[in-house]
Amino acid sequence: MTASLWRTSRFAIDLARPQVMGIVNVTPDSFSDGGAHASTGAALRHCIQLLEEGADILDIGGESTRPGSPAVPLDEELARVVPVVREAARLGVPVSVDTYKPEVMRAVLDAGADIVNDIWALRRPGAVEVVASHPACGVCLMHMHRDPQTMQMAPMSGDVVPVVREFLEERTAALTERGVAPERIVLDPGVGFGKTVEQNFALLARQGELLMSGRPLLAGWSRKSSLGAVTGIDAAGERMVPSVAAAVLAADRGAAIVRVHDVRETVAALAVWRAMKQEHRGKDSRQ
Ligand code: YH5
């Protein structure tokens, strides 16, 4: 296996070992009348904490995309996210922004973000143009069935693995045709986005089929409801152990990046996995 790179605005991210993307949610601070400033400070402190815990990439998001969550208006998302990105871009690691709005993409790239992480895979009008007109930003294209409001009402039917694979290949082609270098693109099966529990686990078991698309994979299992379904843990905040298990399984099946809330625990678990892999391959032929 050849070590691959993810080219982004400022960083060529080495994917020879799985990268840990730490999730930073920027939400309004209801306990303060400081408004945007209060939430910027809290989010930045969270960024710094995740870096201390070993995060390789920060993923900043201003809108909760949990099933059924209300959409955040454009100006509100901009006010939440842009100040955090401007500061986070000085921390020395790649900064990704979880957004599907082209106006937010443009603003965060101007503010120094390195990666656009889009659950809509740049299918919203204007989004492809923002990424294609940027000289070098990275992009994560995620599969989602339907939309966040309706995806769980009618999950996908049939064998999801080839459907997800073909979708991701089609979106990759749409971008490369617009001049985006393949090295800038990472793909994501979109765990929980309009899939049944069984379908999500099929995407994990058969992740190798998605790797055939030729681009690195990002896996986002952290705290998702499928982990609640198989463990009986109803509270998302109590799903750390199943989330770490899923991250290790995804890495073992070839995921290049894992998107997680619990960075410290994931980094430790991946260190164990990596020690095993190094012995398995022989220390001198590490790849
Ligand atoms: C993803 O998979 N997910 S936002 C519900 C939860 C817990 C977490 C019920 N953005 C992804 O994290 N970007 C989100 O418990 C993402 N891949 C990429 N690339 C949803 C989320 C979550 C939802």
C-alpha cells in the first residue's frame, strides 16, 4: 500500500497513519449575554483542548445536523463559525469546517480554513463553484440519503454499499471535471444519514468496497444512534466506548480519518491498533 496524502489549503496531510479529526461544535452560549464572543471563546478553548488530547485535524461546525434539527440561518452560522475559524487557523493544524452553505464555505476559506466538510457533498447550488474556484482547499464529500429533516423517515432500501460507492464516485467525478485535483478529495459513507442500523454496519463491514473508489475514506461513527441501538445506551454523551470501538474498526478496515468527539480515548485506542499493525507488517517495512 502506498502512503497517500490529502492536499488541503496549507497542509498536505500524511494519511500513512489514521488521522483523528476532533469535532468542535460552536453553539450559542445561553448562559451569557456576551453573544458571539462567549461562544467563540468556548469553542476555541475546546479546539485547544482537543489538540492537547492529540487531534490531528479540527472540524468546526455551527449547525447541528442531527436528524430533525432545525436549520441555522446563514447570518447566524457565519457569526458563529467565522471568528472561531480565524483563531483556530493559527493553532498549527488543518482546520475543517462542517457546512453545506456555499456562502459559509467562501467566508471560512477566506478566514483561513483548510478543508470544506460537506454532508451534502457539494450538491447545494454554488457549492462546487466555491471549492473549484479555490486553488487548494481540501474537501470531504459525504453520502446522505434524502435530507436531514426526512432521511430517517424513509431510509435507503436494498444493498447500500454499491449505492454509496457509486454516489461518491459520481461526486468525485463532478469535482474533478471542474478542475479539482483528486488529491484534494476525501470520501465519507455518511454513517447515520438516512441508513438503517444494519446498513450502517454493512458499510463498516464492507468498507473495503468503498476504498475501491481510490480516494481515502473518512468515517464518522462518534456517538451516532446506531451505536446506541446495538449497545442499549440511549444518551449520545454516554457512547464514548462504542464510539472508540467503531473508530478502531473503521481504521482497521482502512479508514484514513476518523471524526470523533472523544479525541484522547480514540488516540489511545489507535495507538494500540497501530502497535499491532507495525508488528504484523514487520518494523522495517512499515508503510
Ligand atoms: C459525518 O459522519 N456527521 S454531524 C447524531 C449523533 C451524534 C453525532 C445521535 N458531520 C458527519 O456528528 N461530517 C456530522 O447522535 C459529519 N461525516 C462528516 N464528514 C452529525 C453528528 C452526530 C449526529
